[in-house]
Amino acid sequence: MKPISLTGIKPTGKPHIGNYLGMYRPALDLMKKYQGMYFVADYHALTTMHDPETLKELVYEVAASWLALGLDPDEAIFFRQSDVPEIPEFTWILSCFTSKGLLNRAHAYKASVDENLALGRDPDEGINAGLYNYPVLMAADILMYGSDVVPVGLDQKQHIEITRDIAEAFNRTYGPVLKVPEGIIQDSVMKIPGVDGQKMSKSYNNTIPIFAPESEVKKQVMRIVTDSKRPEDPKDPDDNTLFTLLSFFVSAERLEQIKRLFIHGGAAYGELKKELAVTILTHFTEARDRYTALMNDRAYIDKVLQEGARKAREMGQPYLSAARKATGID
């Protein structure tokens, strides 16, 4: 059997090209060498998403996105996190080997505390236990199936480090029961800039959506922030959001032409934005058609996720059983 690669994504918004470049594509590429496991992390979404109908809709959108972008459910194991009831049990076991200090240092929790302090509020105001324990649930997701590698963005690297710490703490107590995973970070897509130059994120409202109507995609591309230089002025391609985004979608030959225009003059931002919009829409034409068809056939999505959950539970049972036996529960 191939080594296992595991990837999950929270259903918290419509997929954008930052998700595709930073997570979908790298994760799917790993299928050449690994047994791919992909899941929709609806339990994780509960830390912030408390509207049940919206959550259900977002789960379908994320699932359809994976399938539309090339995930083959006959080759990969694709499932919904909440369809694996063993995960909460495993999370509790692992939480008993997770130091509070480790969770205190988790980026999401620290950021929330820092925001409260900056506003003069109680440090833990508005912070639920789910957010605080989030890294343990993520560790359970990873360790439950004996994952060998986990592709993550640079901002998620800490979660892998915490997972490794938890697994090693458990193994120090009971022996080599849990497999300690490795994180895979692809340098070329560590940070995908949004239309404002910051990291592309739904939180910043600076994304370029994949499956939105063409008019919305074009509108977002035309919002890309540029400087006030004229077309004939030389520009630095290495410090330009538009050039960076073009580099992910145009051919190597075309990118070299654009680079010369930046360096020597002749790069018109308006025309290049139009080119980027057309290139993105063309790149995702088949995926967009497939996505629309899938969203109109939710029974098929349900079937795929349920079959994937069955396979995931089969893979996870030996690891949970080993952990239960090691602790004396089983």
C-alpha cells in the first residue's frame, strides 16, 4: 500500500484560486506517490459557523469543488469529517496527552487573545473551547489514519508541529503506537496574494473565486491593486501582485514576455488584468461546468462522501483500537 497523504479543508466559504494553488492542486498532485485521503472538515467549522443550513450548503460546495477540480473518488478516499464518529473519541484520548501550554501557543488562539487585549477586553472574551482545542481535533484527523504526510500552507505549519508533539508524548508513555507525520510545504505557493496584495483570504474579502459567475471573477481581477506607473514606465515584476498572479496561470513563454514588458516598459496594467481574467476563466472552464453539474446532483455527492467515510473508518479503526488498548481502555 502507498504511504498516506491527508488533506482537509473547512467549509467556511466559496473556494478561490488561493485555495486551489495553495491546497487543492498540491494535494491532488500527491496522488501520484501517495494514497490520498481528503475530507471536508465540518467539525472544525463549528468553531465559528453556527447556522446549520449555511454549513450544510458549504459542505456541498467544498465537496463539489474537490470533485470538480480532479479528485477521483475511486482512487482517493473522500469523506465528511463528521461521518467518522471515532474522531471525537480519539480527540479526547489525545487531549489527555496535550499540554495546556502547547495550546496556549497556538496561533489562532493567541491571535484572538491579542485582539481582545488590544480592545481592552477580557483575554478570553468570545473564545470558545472548540477554538482552543482545535489543534487536538486536527491532530486526531491526522493520526487517526496513520498519515505519513500532510500538505499544508506555511501558516498551518504549527498544526503539524503540534500534532507531532502530541503523537510523541503519547508514544513516550505507551511505546510506538502512533505514526508521527511529516508536513509538506511547497515553497512556490506558500503565499498567494489577494487582490489587495495581502495573503488571499476570505477573511480579507480579497479573493478571486473559482466557481462564481464570470462577471464576478472579472470584477475581482480588475480590483487587483497596482501602482500609478504608466505603461511605458519600468516596473519591478518581483514586487507586483498582478505579475505574481499571472505567473501561476500563463505559459512560461508568455510570462517571460510579460516580464520583459515590466522591466523595460510596455506593461499596461488594465490589459494584463483582462488577460489574467480570461486566462483564469479558461483554465477552470471544465471544472466550472463539472461543479455546476455536481451541485445539481447532491445525491451523488452524498453517496461519494458516505462511501469514503466507510473506507476512512476501516482505516482508522486499527489506530483507535491500538490507542485504546495501550491506555487500558479497551
